[in-house]
Amino acid sequence: MSQTSGGRRRWFQFTLRGLILFVALVGAAAAWIGYQRRESQREAPIAEQLRNQGAYVAFVGPFLRPDEYGPDVKPGVVPAWWRQGLSDLCGPRIRMFHWSSQSTTSSNVYFVNNQAKHFNFSAYPRFDLAPLAELSRLDDVGVHFHSIDDLSPLADLSQLRNLNLSHTGVSELGPLARLTQLETLDLTYTRVHDLAPLAKLTRLKQLFLPYATLVRDITPLAGLHNL
């Protein structure tokens, strides 16, 4: 009898531990989903405001792959059921932000022998990246034909994969040094001069520097073997 009761007691203890672990896991999952839904609700009016100002915003599920959303999605591409289900459960997030000024004119650039030599960046409307700092799920950002002084709001966007800053007045790349997921970076027609902050972005596959005429040294890119 004592052996039987001892076995039952051990079984009960094991079952109790399993139940406690299960409840803890369910609680953690519920808390995480709750957080994601609150973030979705927080970002919804931001997405609407940015769209009303003329930006393209992809407010989509956080588990969708990049090839499953955005303006260039191929016909017939359908997310896997589990990614779509998790995305519906957690709510959409701002994943893509693109904004381009339409007020550019030929007076913004000066040509010598058919080559652009100088951009009058002060002629572009100024753009403050600060509203993007809290959009932690952003993985694609493009701002074109604007004057940008400070990239620090992008410094903590750890999931950013694509960044297009072409035709802007950006000059300092320091805030990009921690964006280790970055795969594509467009710096066409910018005032960038020091590429050292890019030295550890080992996932970088494409870097565009046409008419970034202040760049004199590309040796910081020597260790980026995916370029």
C-alpha cells in the first residue's frame, strides 16, 4: 500500500508541476498577444495620420513575409495559414513607410557637362523622422526628396531591412551602425562622406552611392562580403 500511495503521490506532483508550467506558458502567451494588440491599436491612428499626409504605409500583420505585402506583391501570393492566423490574432503593425516630396524642380540640381554636381537640399521640404522611432516593426523605410538632418530616430529599429534615403540632405550615418538586419541602403544624391558606421552591417547586400560625391574612402566596406 505504501508503495502504491508513494507512486500516486509522485505522479500527482509531476502532474501538478506540468499544470503549473502549462498555466505559466499560457499566461505568458496571453500577455504577449495582449501587448501586440495594444501596440496595434496604438499604431492604427499613426498609420491613418501618415496616409492622410500622403505617405504610403503598409499596416499589415507582423508575421507576414516581406513578399506577402506592399505595393509590389505578385498576384497569387497568399500567406501561410498559420502566419495569417497569428497576424490576425495579434493585429496589424506598421511594417513599411514611404514618403516622397512631389515639389522638386530642376532648380534643385546644378549640372556641369551633363553631370549633376550639386543639389540645393535647402529647396526640399524638411522631414523629421522622429514619428518613426516608436514603430518597432518597421522593416522598410523610404524618404525621398526631403531634407533630413538627423537619422537618430532610426537607431533602434532593429528589424529594418530596407532603407532608401536617396535625394535627401543626410550626411551622418552614425545612427545606422546598430541596424544589423539592414540588407539594402540607398544613399543616391546625399551628402554622406564617412562610410565607417556601415562596417559591421554584415547582412548588407545592396548599397547605392551614385552622386554621393563626398565619399572618398570605401575601405570600411571591405568586410561586407554580401555586397
